[in-house]
Amino acid sequence: MAALDLWNVAHSISAQIRSLFSQEIRLVLGVKAELQKLRTAVSAIITSGLLREFEDRRFEAESVKDWFVKLGDALHDADRLLDDIRTEVFRRRVMGGDKRILNEVRIFFSSSNQLLYAIKMAHRVKEVRERIDATWHDRFLFQLEGNSNLIGSLVENRVMRETYPYDPQPYVIGRDKDKNEVIEFLLTDFDENVTVLPIVGIGGLGKTTLARLVFNDMCVKQHFELKLWVCISANFDVQNILRKILRECIASEELNANLDMHELQKKVGEKLDGKKFLLVLDDAWNENPREWLKLHGLLQNGAKGSKILVTTRTPRVARTMTDALHELSGLSEEESLSLLKRITRKEALEWRNQNLEMVAKEILKKCAGVPLAIMTIGRLLLFSRNAKEDWPKFKNIDLWRINQEEGDIMPSLKMSYDFLPSHLKQCFAYCSVFPKDYELEPRELVHLWMAQGFIKHRGSSMNTIEEVGYNYFTELLSRSFFQDIEEDLYGNIVRCKMHVLMHELAQFVAGNVCITIDSSNAIKFQGGVRHVSIIATEDYEWNGFERDRTVRSLFLIAGKRISIGHLDFSYFRNLRALRLQDVVWDVTSQSIGELKHLRSLDLSKNDKLSYLPNSVSNLCNLERLNLRECHRLQELPRGITRLVNLRHLEVSGCSRLMHLPSGIEKLTSLQTLDMFVVGEKQNSHAARFNEMSRLTRLRKQLTIQHLERLESISGEVDAFFSMEKFVLQCLELHWDTNVVMANAGEVLERLRPRRNLEGLKIAGYGGPRLSSWISLLDKLVQIEIIDCHQCSHLPPLDQLPSLKRIYLSRLRDLEFIELSENSGTSQSFYPSLEEITLSSLHGFRGWKRRGNRIEEEDDDDDDSLLILHAFSDKVKFSIEDCPRFSYRHGQQLLQLGGTTSKI
């Protein structure tokens, strides 16, 4: 990642100089000349191609590593200096707020009162440029241009492995079930002449081994007239693949190497014509559907029942071929132990006598059931002189730090990394800054990638930079770099993990650029470190660090919520991302305002945080501020409204937040404001509802608190206001139940969202009935209605095609839920419903068609019950404290109270 890191920084330097030249800022001649020289020097580094070569080569000399760190430090210093200049220009232009300041910006670096500053900047630019020039010139000392054995061979020139169907398989354990399932598929005749089955799994799982087992099985041999094995590897060239297929068909004949594409097609067609064949395409990487369809079309003249078995590392490749696939999993703990025993040649008696099993289980955790990883470690353990003493040492050694040869696990996994586009490589490697087995949030990853400048966003793109970043994430997911995804009710991926070996790979390619240390480690970082996470404990002492201006990311990661003392941020003034989630501390230090390069600040889940220091308002580059679940937070600094680059302000769960500061409407770049607290009218420092109405870029999720403070919504917003301009997925509307407002119905009616809203929560509403627009939300997945005491009935929900979850609680006067006029069939009655919860509905009696009851039980009391329609038996039905409600399923009428049941 080190080379990609410098590639990214070099482009950042060039872009910043270009931006300074384009902003119509009159620069002193000396400054402009030095900036132009710096731009020329950096352009020479970029165009040389050496940084890209370094990414694909391996360092083999310490002197080269030291030189590379030195070049990296110089480029990072230049990038930071330019960010200083750009920030100062921005601060004077945007944060000054009057024409006098704007005029000062136009003469920034001119011969007026900025002359001394300009001279200082010119000297600093010259100094850093000379450092870059001198370091870059030193590359000749190491012969870094042209062929050099100091760095190694380029990946694209490296010979890819060739596989064969008859290689011996001495160490195969735990694949009988997979073998039988694949054979069953191969022996089944389908409608198509040629059917495809990809075997998918990360490198080292044994996909090729499984394909060999199947290929050489006696039943398979007897079933297919012709069996062919072709190793594809990196280059999916249809003509070359046809040549290999033909060579397999005529093994005893000499193949004419000069056959053109037309002749190859003809000869392959002749050899396959009318024959039931099995073709194994091993190690496929092609993601271009057009190339696959081209090959597939040339193999269609085989007999019905012919099969193509493909091995590939990613579902992304598999989906170019077919929807069906066989996903290979890791070995169980028992199978892993059995494989390790066989490789290390330990007899059962020796295994028990030396108490190796417990140690082996700990070692195997880092292998995650991947056979090649077990074999890599097993071969090392085999040659240990004293197993009892040597084996425990492997428990705490990262797999990627162990010397390995071609064919071992890390070189095998790195092939997956090598095939990534460069913009995805640095995003993947950056994930190594998180600990192993850590739950990652895709949204947070995107924000952190943004903070580091990893996301390439074209101004002409219709997508936001966040959407481009999320596409990066989904592409890495489709290539199996992430796994164990968790989705919310709306289908959003909210959490995922990295496979243990993928995390090892990320550490391997990141090297010293990203490091994770625990709080007992040394306090001085190695050269070249840019991103650091610290596994913090309760007694962690922050102020032990030496100053390090090269670190761009700093995370404190706690296994549980911890409290620490005073934090001094002056140690790390070059930070782009600071993450202190679950860390409880008193945020009173003004030093946080010195982090002028900061783009992402996460202070979430700090129970001690009641207010932020005013110095936060100096963070004019800040794009994300996460204060979620800071339960004691009462207010935000008024100066926060000057942070016009802020795109994400997250304050959900800040239950004591009294209001947002007046002037919040200036933050027109906001994409996320997950909670808006309507200010009181008499408070001049509080934002009123009309300010929120001007934040037209808000999307995803919005909660509006204290709607009871809207005495008249018509007086707050203009006649053209509409909530439909917000592209929201979820909307929550909250009133204080202790305040009765006569205009609640008018307010709710004006807050009508887009019809494609997926989540709706209404709490504390004081009107007698809910707005009819709720019945028109045909994409609604979940609805929650709580503490709406005056509502006597709810509008129809039964025809909403996507509705999965209904939650109704503490609706004191609710009697019934209306049914649509055309409701009646089980197919149209809540067609997607999965769960319904009724809690503390003291007056609720059931469902009612408009104008009359749908069904009524004979009862001596006038207060007879409305009978619930028959739900699908897949619906989870929870009822608690609903004394007047009953429902009937089948022939029985069940009286329910305080129970949970399925019907």
C-alpha cells in the first residue's frame, strides 16, 4: 500500500496546486513560481510510473525501503503544506462573512498586509520541493529505473501457475460432502445442452483440489465421453482457451500452432460435436460477461448433459456465467486438527503426551479452516526441533509475517489483491487498521475513505461521492474481500466482517502504512506509518505519545466503553480521521481545534460529553461529525454553522439535545442530519423548522423532534415547502405527549414524504386521526405508531405491498384499523407482512371495513369484538395488554392477553 499511498498523495499535491491556480487568487510571484516548480517535480514522479511499479514489486533491500520512506515523508509534508495554504484561503473566503474579508482573500499573498506570510510560504514550498527533488534524484543510486534485482519482478511478468487434473492429493480432508454434491450436479441432465457450475471460494480453500477429485471420480469418468481440463488463470483469451481445449482433445497428435480463430472454432466444434463432455475451467478471473458468452457460445454443440465446471475466487466472476454456484466453506475445527496432524506427522500418543492439541487449536484459529493456510503452518511446525517449546510461539505470530514461498497461503491470497483496480487496493488495505474479526460498518468505511482522499469522484458524475464510495464497498464485497454481511429491514448492509485470512492479506499489503497496536506497545511509531489504531484499556494513558505529524488516521478502539483522562491532540496535527467511539472523556481541550486537516471526527457513545469546545468550529475541512448516543450532550457550539464543508452531522440518540444552533441552514452540503430538534420560538440561538426546510440535500434517515413547538407550520415555511424534496428512506416524527397542540393534524399533513418512503415512525402525535397519505406509501416496509393517545382509528395499511412490520404501542383511544374497500382475499391482505406487535392498546377491538364491521361475534354485551382477518401462518403475532381484542384462527376463538403467538 505504501506505493499507492504515495501515488494518492502525489495526485493530491497536483490537484491542490491546480485548484489554487484556478481560484482567481492573486499570488505573489515568488509563491506562484515555487508552486509551479513543485507541480513539475511531482508530475515527474507520477509520469515516471515508478510508484505503480513499486506497488507490483517487492522490496528486497533495506536501503530501498529507507529511501521510499524518505520520499513518502517529503511528499506528505508537501501535501500538508498545500492543505494549510488551501485551508487559509478557504477560511478567509468563507468563514469571514463580510466583503472586507472577501477583498482580503483576493489580495491573499499580495504586496499588502499578507506579504510576510507570503514570503514564509514561499520559503516553505521551496524547502519541501528541494527535499523532494533531492530524494527523487537519489533513485539513481539504487538503480531504480529499468531492470533491478533490488525490487523483484513485476506481477504482470510473473508466470501464473498452471494446474493439471492428475496431480496427487495426499492431504485431502473434509471434502466428501462437497464432492458428492458437485458429482450429483454433473450426473443430472438439464434442459440445456451445456450447463455451468462455478465452485467459489477464497484462495487456498481447495477449489482446484475439489475439481480434481470430481474429475477423477469413476462415476464421472463413465458418465462423460470426453473430459477436458484447461487452466485459465489471469488472461481470459477465448482464442487461447480454444487452443488449450483442442490440445486436450488431440493429446496424441501434434497441434498446429498457426491455427487462426476460425480454424480453431471449426476443429473444436468437430471434436465436441454430439459428445457429452465435461470441461473444467480452472482459476477463472474474467469479469467481462461478453467474453464468457463468446466462449460459451462456441461450446454449445456437445450432447445434452454436457457440463462446464469452473473454479473461481469471487461470486462476481461466477455471476457472469450463471446464477447457480457451489460455495466452498472452510474445514471444521475437527477436520483442521486432523489435517494438521497428518502434515506434522504426529502420532496420537505423541499428540497427547506433549499436550499439543490445545496449542494446535489456538494456532488453527488464524487459519480459519483454509487448508492451504493449515498446510503452510503445518510445514513450518513439521521441522520444529522441540514441538513442546516451539509450537506455542506460533500462537501470537501473524501469518503474514511468516516467510513463505510461492504456493503458500499469502502469495496465493495476494493474487486476489493483485487483480484489484488501484482505487480499490488502497481502500482494502486501509481496512487493516481495524482489529481482526471487527464488525465494520460500510457507511463508516466510505466516510473514512473519503477523509483520506481514496474515492475518485468526477464533478460531472450524477452520483454523490458517498454513492461512488459505496460502489467501491460493494465491488470489494463481490470479490469476497468482505463477508458475514448483516442487513437491516430495508436491505441496507449495516455490518460486515473480513475473513481472518483477508485481514492477514490486508496487513500484508499495507505493511507499516497501517498498524494496530495495543496500549502496552511502544509509544513511537516506525517510519512510514500513516494510519494507527490503538486497542485501548481502562488504564490507557494517551499523553505518552511522541509527536508524530505524519499520522493521518488515529482510532482508539475499546472492547467495551472505557474512561480516560485528558486528551492532547497537538501530537497529531496532520490527522484526517479521528475516531474515539466508546471512549468516555471530557471534551474540553481546545487543542481539538488545531486539527485543521481533519475530515472525519467520531466522538460517538461518550456519556460524559455535555458540550463541545468552541474550537471545533475551526475545523473548516470537516466533512463528518459523529456524535451519536452522546446521551448528555445538550447543545452544539454556535460556530458549527461555519463548517460549510460538513456533509454528515449525526446526533441520533442525543436525548438531551435541546436544539440545533441557529444558522444550521448554512450547512447546505449536508447529506445526513439524522435528527433535527425544533427550537423554541423565544430562543434566538435555536434553529427553527424553516431552517431545516432549506437543507434540500438531506437523504436516507431523518428524525424531527419537538414538533409541538411548531405553533403554525404555515408561518414557519413558505407555501412551496414540501417534504417530498428530501430523498428519505426513513422518517420519524416526534411530539411531546405532555403538550397538546390543536394544529397537530395540519403539521402532520404538511410533513407528507415521498411515496417511496420505506420506514415511518410517529410518536406523541395528538390529533384524532392520522393523515390519509400513510395509505399511499406503497414502498413502506415498517411502520411504528407510539403514544398517539387521541387517535381512535388508523388508516388502511392492508394493501401496502411491501409492508413487513407493524408496531403499535400505547394508543389509548385506538378502537380499530380501517380496511381497504377491496380487501378480502388472503393474497391482497397484508401480502408481505412478517411481524405485527400490539402493545397496551386498551380500547382496540380489531379491523373494520370503512362503513361497516367485517365480521362480528354474537355477544351479550354491546361492546362486541371485531374479528381479525386471517393472516398468513408465517406472520409473527405479538399481543400484550390488549384486553378488548380477540382473534380467531381456524375454528377457534382465542382470547389472548400478555402472550406471543404465531398464526
